[in-house]
Amino acid sequence: MVLKEVARAKLWEGEKKAYMESIDVKMTGDFSALVWSDYKNADEIEHGRPPRDLKAMLATSLKVRVSKKGKRYLIIPFRHNTPGATALAAPMPPAIYKQAKALAPSSIAGMTQRPSGQKGKQHVMVPQAVYNWGGKLPAELAPKLKPHHKTDIYAGMYRFNTSSGKQKSSAYMTFRTMIEGSPGWIIPAQPGLFLAKKVAEEMQPIAAQAFQKAVVDSF
């Protein structure tokens, strides 16, 4: 039952899979069992997460760049789901998708290297993609996701051709800049899902019935 609750939980797929794979069950008696997980994020999933400032990665990532004003920044890619796709994130609206799939495709033309912009690591070379850019969506095709956002989440979306052989497919990407000192890029605190507690509460009446039946059957 714990696995079923985790499978239904609102977690991103990578974390959900890792959590499910970490759960183990051991029978400790005829009517008892121990269920546990050693997954590193299990406690946060169950009891809640504190707010997180994603800009902390600017101090550790070797892929940072440095602006003309001396501020570190990262270019963050976001992949957008198509209508009908099964993923945690919401799919793009059909009207947006109709325009996006008509874009001239972009592609990665090759890979090169550049020096890291991380302080004290300028001698370290990091990979950098070289793009052939196609068309992109304009802004204001959708409302802003949050009032403090500079634009809507689909503004500047590119279509990348990911076809392989006869299998036709595309990936839809936007790129956003995370810069040192900006007020955004903060994930608010998340409440606990209490998946294990929920399963325990649901199991209590079932266990009580099983005990009662066992007692009756023993006479």
C-alpha cells in the first residue's frame, strides 16, 4: 500500500522512482511488519520541506558564467510537456502547442568548451553546446504564471527536432537566466505528504478486523 501511495503522490518522476525503490518491508511476526526507507529525501517528503533558494547553486556550479557587471549567472533550460503527455508538470495549452509545433526547428550543431566562471575555477573548462536556432514563440500568448514573473512561461519557446529514424518527435524548450542577487528562484516551503502515516491509518481498521477474525477462528 505504501508503494501505491507514493505512485499517486505529486512528486517529480525521478524522486518518485527513487523513493519507491528504497522502500523495503520485513515481517517481524505473524501480525507485524517493519516498513522503512533509506532514501535521502524521505523525511522531507513525509514531513515537509523548508523554503529553498535555488541561487545557492551559483556558488558551486562550474557552469556559471560572469556578466559584464561581474555577477555570476546560469542559463537554465526548461522542457515543456505536450498535451496528453503523462508527467508531473502540466502540459502546454493546445493553442500554444499548435503554434509551437509549427516553429522552424532548432538543433544542437555541436559541442565546444569554455572556461568556468566560478570563482577560483577559471582554469577549469566546461562543455558548451553550439546551437542552430530556429523560430521561437513571442511573449504574451499566455498569462504570467505568477505576478512577479517578467513574462509568461512559454515566451521564447523553441522546438528541437528529436526524431530518430522513422519515429518523429520534438522537444519544446525555454531558457531562463538565474543571476546572482535576483529576488526570484526561491522555492516556497512544501507541506509534508505524510504518505506512511496515511497508509498506517488506513491499515488500522483492516488489521483490527484481521485480529478479530484470527481470535474467532482460534476457538
